[in-house]
Amino acid sequence: MFFEKMSVPPPVILASASPRRASLLGRLGIPFRVETTDIPESEILIRMVRDYSAKNAYYHARKACSSIALEKARFVSSRFPDHLIISADTVVSTENQILGKPSDRENAIEMLRSLSGRDHCVYTAVALRFGSFEKTFRSKSVVTFYPSDDFQEELIRRYALSGDPLDKAGAYGIQETGGLLVSKIKGSYDTVVGLPLAKLARQLHSLGYPVLSIKEVSDAGIDS
């Protein structure tokens, strides 16, 4: 396995300004630091999906999040080639529309109304890069919002006016008040938050990078 050949595994950088991703990654017990990127995600997304056919929205959403995650990893890796870079990008898509981050509060309200009473897909892509080595993978979850009614409308307006949706794909964070709009999830909760942690742990393990060991788990308060 790739990293097992090294006497000391490379230090990790999370290429994301998202505190939600940092919190999730911290659960793996891997020391890391955060470096942000200057990648214009919204512009890249607009450029990539400008000519997409509505019936291919899901395909282009998958392609877009993978490309953006890899571009982030490459950007940070060019500055820190001796670090393992972990980056991620999340895209929300309905059957015929890709939803990025809202431009303002009114746009957030429009997005959230459009999701009410229907399913949508949340794709999170993760890119790993170390030197010239790179690997990407994706995770998908299907989220269903409650149907539109007076309470749903009140929640949408209050949530949008708080400003919290403005930095999130699809205009909501499931771990915030936005979670009150959700009736069910099929798939990984962490994927919707922005980092599919279980899948990431297995990818790192398959590459020989040490994550939380079985011994550490067994020693954490389990009596023999």
C-alpha cells in the first residue's frame, strides 16, 4: 500500500475553509491543518454546467463536484507537495437543475422552496493528492424535504434571513436549522454535511495511511 512504505506518514492538510469538514475529519484522529484555496468554485460550476442538458443534471453534478475537489487539491498541493492534501466539494442536484450556493437571501428562499416536497441528490467528492499521486471518489445521498405548508414556509424564510444558507450548496446545512426542512435521508448523513467520513477512512486505510487503530478503539473504555 502506498503510504506503508514510508517510515513516517506525510502530514495532512485539509483544503477547505468549511468548519463542518474540519470537525468531521477530526473524528479520524489524524493531525491536520487547514489551508484555504482561491479556487472560484461558483464560477467553475457555472462554466462546467453552462451547456448541460436538463435531463443530464445528475451526471453533470457528479462530474462538477469531482473536478472542483481535484482542482482544490492540486492548488494546495502545488504549495505543499510533501503533504497529503484532502479536499472536498459538494453539489446538490434535482432531476433537472444543479444548485450551487445561493447568491443572496432571496435566492436561498427560491432554492429551498424548489426543494420542498421532493427528492434531491447530494454529491460530495473527495480528492486525495500527495506529490504526483492523486485519487478521487464520490458519495451520494438522496434527501427528501417536507412538502410545502405554512410551517415549512416559515422555516424557510427564517432560515434564509439568518444568512446561514449563503455558504452552502443547495442553500441548507442539514446540521443546522435547515435540518428541520428534511423528512428523510437515504445514504450517508456525513455526505450531506460535506465529507463522507466512513468512505474516506476506508480509502486512507486502503492506501496504508494510519487512521484510528483497532487497538485505540478497544482501549477506549472497553473492559476485558
